[in-house]
Amino acid sequence: MTNLDHLVNLTLAVVLIIGAYQFYFWCQRQSKTRARVFSFKLDNSIPLQPAWVWIYSGIYYPAIIVVVMSVRDLRQFNYMAFSYLVLLAFHMIVFLAFPVEVPQEWRRATSHPGSASGRFLALVQRFDARSNCFPSMHVSVATLTAFHSVRNMPGAFIPSAIFVVLIALSCVLTKQHYLIDLPAGLVCGWLSFLLFLRLL
């Protein structure tokens, strides 16, 4: 892979990420069926910690970029990108057929930000509605990214595992997700990686 190859891959990855979010937000604007709101005691007992928004949005995209830059050939990049697109398509189907949203009171807790973290979380929530919760797309993409990282860089197992755990924690500590969303997202990411291996 030449530097130009990596630059082209990185450019395509950025375009794919931006494009994928248009589909994600499109699902949020659909209201054919009423979204489910869960009320689990364990979820409600988890305190909001706005500082975790820096993990939630801060390390998510750099990790994807690292994976893109670690690709060894263009064929691998194409199938890797396809695995993310398949994952997105599955999420869209579930988001539309089985919409789930977090309780409104979780958002009220962050409606008066008094710190940089609170302001950043409020900004994230301004664009990201309460829906598209189950399964967690943050966790599924993080899981798929971690599997690709380990395949491309065998020594990256521990950092990749830490990355997934941190993203999962940030999902619930920012009150963006229920606990049940996390394992569901992990399974989705794992299945997408298995599809990638099968196709490659």
C-alpha cells in the first residue's frame, strides 16, 4: 500500500461515515410506530456522568481511522467497508421495525449544562434524538472496529478490548443507551466481522 492508497482509503472512509449518518438520522425521523421506552431499575440507578461524552465521541472516530490506515490492500479495504455497510443496513431495519428510545427525563438531566462536558453532551444530543437505541450502534461499530484492528495488527488485542469497554461504558454513563443495548450491539458487530471473514 502506497501513501496515496492510504489517502484514498481515508477519504473514502470519511465519505462513508458522513453518508452513513444520513441514514442513521433518517431512521430517527421516521415515526411509523411508537418507540418503546424501557424502565429498568438498574438503568435508572446509573448516574449521569457527562465527562464520558469525550470517550463517547472523542475516541470513536480516531479508532476507525487507525483501522483504515492499517489495511494491507485495496481488496481488504473494500470488504471491510462492506462489513460496515451491512452492519448499518441491519441497524436500520431494527431501528425502523423495533424503535426504542431513552426516557425523556434522561435528557432533562443534561438540559442545563454547567461544564464543558455538559455543553458537549448537549450538543451531541441536539443532533442525536432519543431513539435508535437498540441495539447500540456505538458498541456494534466499536466491536467491528476492534475485530478489524486485531486482524490487521495482532498486537492490538488489549487496546482494542479496552476501546470497546470504554465505548460501552460511555453509552450508559452519558445516558444515551440502556444496558441491554450493549450486548446486542456487541453481537451485531461480531456477526458483521464473521461475514467479512466469510466473504474475504
